Amino acid sequence: GHLVEVLHNGVVLSRLEKYRNQEYHYVYLELSAADRVRASRYAYSCLRQQYGRLSFVLLALAVLLGDRFEVPDRGQQGCVALIARALQRAGMTFARRPTDMTPADLAEKFGVMP
């Protein structure tokens, strides 16, 4: 299988096989087939987009400062922002904007414990 992910060089299509020896958590979502298609189409539409380096720096600064400001949405992708935006296409909602979310936000939303 494949997955769409954000790396330092942007949004790419990768083989799941590369994560075989890594710790990961599978999260099953109760989504309809149509919602899964919407989320997948969005993710695929992001291929070759740039990685949001400035957004990443601003997010780190916002977290360090206790979330005193929102990270501007410049339309670029970060790893969590891509996931959250795709899931929004499937009808999911989040307490924070995708650009303000961290992996911990997704873990909390889906009950994943380290």
C-alpha cells in the first residue's frame, strides 16, 4: 500500500513498507466510502506541494509561547495540517485549526496513547 505524507521536500507518495520496522498506531475511522474518497482525493491533490517550513517554525514558536497566537494559513502543508484538512473533507471537525495542530492533538482526538 501507499500513503501520502509530508517530508522536508514536500508532499509525496510513499510506500507503507518503509514504516514496517517503526512504531506506529493504526486508527480505524468510522467513515463512509464516500467520505474516505473525499479525504483521499484531497490528500492526492496535495502531492508535490511545498512543505510549510515557515508554518512549522511559527507553530513551534506558538507552542513555546503557550498558544498566544494562531499560525497563519499560507496554504502550504505540514504533516498534521495535511491529515486534518483531509479528514475535514470527510466531515470530521477539530477543536483547533489545522495549522495550529500538533501530532499530540491528533493522538488526543483519536485516543492514541504513546
